[in-house]
Amino acid sequence: MSVHVNLVDLTMVYRNSGAASVEDLNLQVEPGSLFALLGPSGCGKTTTLKMVAGLLEPTAGDIKFDDRSVVRVPAERRRVAMVFQKPLLFPQMTVGENVAFGLRMKGIDATTRKQRVAEMLSLVRLPGVEDRRPGQLSGGQEQRVSLARALVTQPDVLLLDEPLSQLDANLRIEMRDLIRHVQLELGVTTLFVTHDQEEAVMLADKIALMIDGRLLQEDLPSMFYERPKSMKVARFFGAQNFIPGSVVDGRFVCDLGTFNLGHEVSAGPGTMTIRQEAIEIGPGANAFEVTVVRSIYLGTATRVWVAVGGVELQLTVGPSYRFEDGSTMTLRFPPEHLWVIPGAEAVA
């Protein structure tokens, strides 16, 4: 049965370290969901995963499974399975023996082990490979076997620590689809660690963005693009356009002019942002004439830098568009795609 995972003021300070690797982290992971811990290297996401697994004891805070604290519960009794960046299969064992290892440790009989191993290998789309050795597998197949080994014990919580980072681009896409399929099929509560925002958005029901050991935003994937809570969040998700100004009478006033907004925001200083793919060519609401600074053809799109009112902005349009440096055009900034981050946060 899927469990609810609740992290309460979770803090980890390593010995001889002056700063917390994880500080006052509060997260709610719904039963049966796939939850991504996202952030750059060293932000504390793997440390968080190890605390949930019982491999590290937190300095402070609590970890609850269905309102039951597991901080003092040994790792082997938490019903948690973890998949690491590297498969870590036993080379002297067959694939079947690797997958069955956890069951054998639990004293499960040979007949049941064989049946469960076959079911798991079929689920990860590797039927009939029980008798192969890990050395006969590709990197993607090894990671599938590692996933099967984690799931065969029927854990309450599945932890994935950047399991796709060692794979090439095509295999990563294939494994993303497989992980989501398996997770939905089994309904196991899953925490997935990654530094790749595209990966998190494609896989997760919800995302927690961590930087420097602190939680910056916990939200639905779309909200990180459409409603970032800070400049750091917006930049991490690839936003490039930031315009300082102030909200006056429900509109945003800046050096470019006055913009109508598609959302309510309190009066005062702020920074307006719009995704580069949301800016449109042509007249309409919030339209301005701009000068093309430069453009780059990217194959599937064209990236354009423009200047207006002393501000340089970026937009992304279809690959068929061509622009000359120094030419002018009219751009519109749809109100529904504008977002104001309140406060006098510096743009630089």
C-alpha cells in the first residue's frame, strides 16, 4: 500500500561542516505520487534521499510515513528501496539472482522468488534474461535490472538517485518513459532526485526545487515556468527576460512603458518576467516596436535578441523566421503570460 511521506523541519549538518547541507526542509509527498527533488549538484537533494532511506541520521527534524516517525527505525525495517546512479549489480551473480537478492535475504522460498523475479523483469521490459550476467547487458539494461531488484521486495517508498545520469540521451528518454510507466502501474510513492529540470517536469507530479540546502519552491511542474516565486527559481528554469519596475493600479510600469497584467498583484516594486517562447510577433495587447540585435538559428527554433527602452530581451520563434540585425518589428506581450515577482530583487 502506498504511503504518505512527510518531512518536517528536516536538517542535516555534516560533522566538521559549518553550514547545513539541508536546512529546515518541509515536504509533503502524497501516497502513490512521483515527487522530484530538483536542484544543482551539492544542493542537498541526495542527502535528503539518504535520510529518508535511513542511511543518514538527520541532525534535526522528523521523517514520517503515514504519520509514523521513522527517524529511529533502521534502514532495513523502513520498507524503502533505493536505486543509485550506477546499477551496482553483483557481477558474479546472474540477473535473476541479482533481482532475487532482497527476497532471499527475507527468507522467501525459491518458487516465489522465481515467480516474482519473472514478474519484475517483465514489468521493466526485460523478460527472459534471468540467466544472463550483468556483463552481458547494456547500461540501460543494467539500470532496468537495478530497478527490478528495488521493486521486487514491494517497498512502500521508492527512492531514485539520478538513475539516468549515466545513460546517453536516447536511453534517458526511454528510461523516463519506463520509470513513469512502472511507477503508475505499481502506485508506489516515489522520490526522484535529478539536476535536470526537463527530466523533473516530464516525470513528476510535483517538484521541489532546492538550492544551497533550502527549499525555494514546491509546486506543480507548470508553476515553475508560469509562476516562479523568485528570480532564482525563474532563472533555474531557463527564464531570460526580467524587467524591473512597479505595479501601479494593477498594471506594471517600467522603462518600456505600461503593461496590462493577467493576474492580480499588490502595488509596489517588482520584476516582470515573460518566457522567451511566450512573446509573440505582431500587434495586439502590450505591443511594442523593438530592434533586432542578433538572432541564432537553432534547427528546431530561432532565438532572437531584441532591444527596447534600454532593455534587451530574448524570444524564441519557429525555425522558418529569419531576421536582419538592426531591423525593427512589433512584438506583443500577452497579459496571461506575464508574471510579476514582488519586491525590489536585483535583476543582475
